[in-house]
Amino acid sequence: MARENIAGALGTASELIMYTTSFAFFEAIADAGVSHCFVNLGSDHPSIIEAMVRMRSNPKFPRIITCPSEMVAMSMADGYARVTGKAQCVIIHVDVGTQALGVAVHNASSGRAPVLVFAGLSPFTLEGELRGSRSEFIHWLQDVPDQRAIVAQYCRYTNEIRTGVNVKQMVNRALQFATSAPQGPVYLCAGREVLEADIEPYEMSLGQQYWDPIELGGLPPKGVNRIAEALAGASKPLIVTGYSGRNHEIPKALVELADTVKSLRVLDMAGSDMCFPADHPAWLGVKQGADDSIPESDVIVVLDCDVPWIQTLCKPRPDATVFHIDVDPLKQRMPLFYIQSDARYQADALLSVQQILENLRRPDSSAAKLLSSQDLAAAETARRESYTAKIEAIELAAAAFPDGRFGTAHLSKVLRSVCPEDTVWAVEAVTNTGFIHSNVRPTRPGSWINCGGGGLGWSGGGTLGIKLAVDAEGGKQFVCQVVGDGTYLFSIPGSVYWISKRYNIPVLTIVLNNNGWNAPRKSYNLVHPGGEASKVSNEDINISFAPPPDYAGIAAAAGSGDIHALKVETADKLEAVLKDAVSKVLAVRPHHFAITVCNFVIPVSSQTMDFVKSLSGGNNADNNNNQQQQQQSGEGNSSGGGGLMDKFNNFAGGGKQGEANEDGLDKAVDFVQEKFLGQGDQSNESAAEQAKDEAISDFIRDKYKGTTGSDFPIGDKDKKAGF
């Protein structure tokens, strides 16, 4: 873009009064395609502010979004970049604003979101030597030895702008790092005097076309042959992926591969993006570190995935052939990382899949000949039958509870039914992610976006950024955020909903109110399954939010009454409340947003009930490789599930819900142990198995007596069940 497209709209250089480094900075980011600046301004930004005001009339000038929180600003840029693949800009205030980015810079780094962060530096002169010299008390306190070091380990590139005469080159170099694989945040800073310096308007000696990102290549020919032959000859081939779906062409390519290799399954590990459609029979859903398919498979292709499995929970069998294709197979920013892999390739995921497909389809290739010798019809039938059983089990597990309450699975099922088909799901539900994904079952590329890192609170700003992006791209899709109560508080909702009102960004937020942090209990149980803390309540281990805050009220207050705040606790009212919320967001009038708080009385009991429902006659007590994922997705042997649950309910309530008696409860406990867990005789059980029986017993008694009880003891076998 020529300079006259931006600054030229203001008149000639002599008419401008000033043309500073800040003017050139904005020209540079606009020319590079940055469309939004998410800003939190301070004393280092006088010339930035002047440039914003003078240049704002030009349609090419980036849209400025004022963000009361730096973390929300960074999360918005993250969400926008995740949808469009285009780097956005965050402007913050010296060292304190850099620190206030908090976990958002971790998320952008781990989630590979291209974001340019720009911060001022405290003035480096104090006697008025230059325009911008120190003029406020705070300038001394904010003068730190190495401001860039605050975020350097999370950034692909950091640097200080020392002069305005090459600021455009500095900006483009930073953006080149941000947008080259593996993408991520970059950080630039400049002293106030540098930003205030008058310079001559200029064009870069290298045009904009010379600053494109680095492109990854594909697989080497030998690698293509090797992987194609392995997949063609495998009896149980598997693809484990994580973020490959960031490229919206990947789901289609993987579907073509699965349609070619009829026995292939696709497992999404962590679910940061929609990598594979849930309506395809090869779909295994989203898991977090473990799945039965991993130790069962004889050939595994890991495709753009950070944690394909957690070795203490599950790992490939020793004779499995494993290939790792990734933009960053060494995971250079992880001090500790290694997996069992026969070959590793730094390559573009889409190009790699296309190469493998081409090899499998070429009639004269050894892979194609090997594939043609397989019984493809039988493989396809087996895969489809397995998929059908899986969906039936998920549907069974998504039923409301007998007492009228509901869990995340039921909520997600109803939510999917009332939201538009083109909904983009922005999910940050931590331990509930599997429930949501299994019941929402996204099928469109780009329709599922999860936080790419471990910094909770991403989805507040992230959802707003996603909505801005889909509208800017012309899609105008409905955007729904699903967030846990603890994560909702981390997201700084006061800032989030003020921004949503100020800039008219309508979204639906669903808060899963489970009265505290569930993840710390899960982590504890994985390490100390029989510890004392496993026997006490959430209040006793300091992870409870009882009494809960008014989550919906927080949003309503931030939106000055324009945020529609709704609450629901029972299944019979859930659909009506959600329909009301969706209709308010879809209303054409401005400032229509909705937040719905869905209350769960005891999260552990809800999870246990979903777990019990997911077991329908199989001996799952002796098959624990992936109870965590079965619990999350509702997997299991679904045969006779409805009848068994009816029998269970009849036992527990003496034939009537809400009228539990001791004899009925005893029968219900025995029924669960014999029919669901396959262990009616407890005389030879280990201590861990007895602990599980006691846990189930306590749950049933508490559930059907209508009491809340406390969190129950957990045995070793439950480590992988996520209890």
C-alpha cells in the first residue's frame, strides 16, 4: 500500500505539522494487513494517540478497540487471529502493561496465534533534551532494566525500535516471525522519545510483497512411500491430531484419507481446533492424553499435535509403527518432550496428507497395491458399526438425571439443538470439554475453537475476537462461549462485557456453575488417589466457590443492563431458557447479548452419574485404559443401556423417583456392581476396588436420598476415570 493511502489522506507532509515514528508504525501495520488494534493506553503513548486521531479517517487504518484489561486485549487478538490466520496488534503500557498480559501471552504462544504486541518504554531522557522526555512521577518507577525479558520466552521474536527511519522494516520483520510456522506472538517496544521523533515519510526499499512468511514444505519422497505403505497394510491405523484443523482445508483432506483407508480412525487430542468432522465414522472425538485406540493401533500418524498421549496413562504398543508430522516436531519451546516415533518430519500437515493420498491413489504404487488386497468392505462396516454404537452411547449418557437436574452432556445436547447450524463454539470448560465436544459434535471447519494453552480465562476476550473475525470475514456466524465458573472469573468478565456492549459484539455465554475448581481435585487424585484430601469436601481442600457469586449479574452490571442474564437449574426449563438466550443474541437490535448460568449442585456427582450411565454391561472395572474419555464422551457398550438404567432407577427409588428406601438402595448398589462394573463378589477385591464400590455406594445413596453429601474417596483404578 502506498503511503498516500494512509498518511496521504491527511495532506502533504508540511500540512501535517508532524510525521513521527508513530505515524510510520501505523502505516506499517496497515500495509501488512493488520485490521485491528486492541489497546490499553498510558503515559508512553502521546504520539500514538496523536497518530490514531489524525489517521482514523482513512478506511485502511486499523480499527481501534479500547480494552480495560490487557489480558482481554491479548485474548481478543488471539481469537481474531485464530479465525483468520492474520496477525493482529495489541498496544499496551510499558512494563506494567506487559506484565498485565498475564496468561494471555502464554496462550498465544502455546496456541500458535500470530499477535504483534507493542509497548512503550519509560522515557530515557529527563532534562527535556528531546520531545517526550520524562514529565511524570511514574516515569522513574516504570524504568526497568529489561522490559522485553518479561515476555521473551513466550515470543517468537522481540526487539526494541531505536529509530523511526527503519520502524517499518522492524514491524515487518516481527510480523514475519509471527506468521511463520510455528506461529505465535512477537513483541516490540520503543521509548517515548523515539515514538515522538519527527521523520520524513518514506517507503521501504523492500516492498510489502517481500515480507511473506516462511512456507513449510512437504514430506520427502521416501517418507511419503513409507507412511502410505504403513497405512495401507495396517489392521488398526490411527491418526492423532491436535491443531492441524487451524488450516480449514485439513478436515476435508483427512476425510478423503479416511475414505481411502477404510480402517483408519482419527483421534483429536485436546481439541484446540475442529480437525475432523464428528459425523464421519472414523471420528473418535476429543480426548485429553489417553484413549483405548492408542495402545490398540498398529500404525499411528501424529499430525500437528503437542501431547498425543500421556505415557503414565496410555501409550502405543511396543511393536506399533509411529510417524510424527508437525510444524515443530522437536517442540523447541518445551524443555521436556519426546514420544515413541519411528520417523519425524517437519512439514506442512495439509501438503503431507495430500502427498500420502496421492501415493495411495496411484495405481502403480506399492501402497495402492497393498491397500487393494485388504478387505475394505469389512473394514468399513466394522468402523461404521463402532461409530453407531458410540453415538448411541453418547446419546444415552446425555439424558437428564432422575432428580430433574442435568449434567454437561445433557446441557450440550440441548444447546446444540437450539443454536444455529453455523455456530462457532468457543470452549474453555477444562474438565468438561469432552462432554461438550461429544454432544455438540462439530462438523464444519473452524466451528470449534478451544484455548491453545493452559492459561485460564482465554475465552472471554477470545470469544469477542472470534465474533469480530467471523463478521469481518463475511460469515456473520452465531458465536457461543461455553466456560466453567472458575474460568469465567479468570476471564475478567467486567472488561469483557463492557467491550461487548461498547462495540456491539453479540455473543452467547454459557457458564457451567459447578461451584468451584474441579481440575485441582482431578490432578490431586491422579497423584494421591488414596490420600486424605480425597475423602473430604471441596471446601476442605479450598477449591469451592460456595456461596457462588452472581455470575450473570457480573455481566449484566458490566453491560449497564443491556446484557440479558439468565439462570437455569433444572432440565425441564433448560430448553426454554436456552432458546430465549439464543433469540436475544440473534435479535437485530444493537446491544443484545445473553449470558446463561447453568447450575450444577455437585460437580463430582454429575460426573459420576454420567460415568454410571456410560457403562452398560461391559466389565469396565478391568478395562481402565480410558475411563476418563469414556466418562467424558459417554462411550461404552450401549447394548441394553436404556433398560438397565430403568432397572437401576426402579431399584434405587423402589419403583418411584424420589422415594428411595434402604432396601432399594442396597439393591441399586449391588446392581451397579454386578451389571455395570462386573464385580458382584467383593470378597477378593483390592483396597482400591473396595474404595470404588464405596464411592459408587455413597453416590447412589446421596443421589437418591436427595442429600448433597461430600466428595467421595477415590481408588487407584479411578485415576484414569478422572474422578
